[in-house]
Amino acid sequence: MEVKSFKTANELSIYQHDREVKEALHVQSMTGAERFQWLADNWGRLQDGANTLFTDAPERQATARCFASMEEKNRFDREREVQFALQHKLRTIHP
């Protein structure tokens, strides 16, 4: 296994960006069955990575909602995502 080292944080950032773009292009070129298998193989790693970003986020209660239309549901989701992002940013600025 090769260990990479970087002189600056910017070099690391560029390397990571290039790696993510390469992986995204690879996944987009997959057939549906291949993508399903890739997701099954990588879901835990992807979920763990996402979870580490928000370790200080409060847990939400599971609830069920009913919407009159898909547009209403999408509006609700966008508002909730914006609210979460703002709260997360405030927690990182003022811990």
C-alpha cells in the first residue's frame, strides 16, 4: 500500500478533489446493476464518512409526514436542510 504525503493542505485538497471526481465519473459510467453492487459494497464507508462530519449534531426524532404534493415535500426538505446547515455552521463558529 502506497502512503501519500503532501507538502501543503492545498496539495491534499487538490488530490482529494481529483480522486472524488474520478470516482464519481467511474460510478456514473456503471450500469444499474454495477451501481447497485458498488453502493452495497461502499454504503458503510460512505455513511461513516458522512456521520463524522456531524458528530456534534443533535439526533432527530423519527417522524412520519404526509404531503399534498411532491413540490410541498421538496420545499419542506429544502427548508429543513437549510435550517440544519445554518445550525451546524453556528455550532462550529460558536461551540
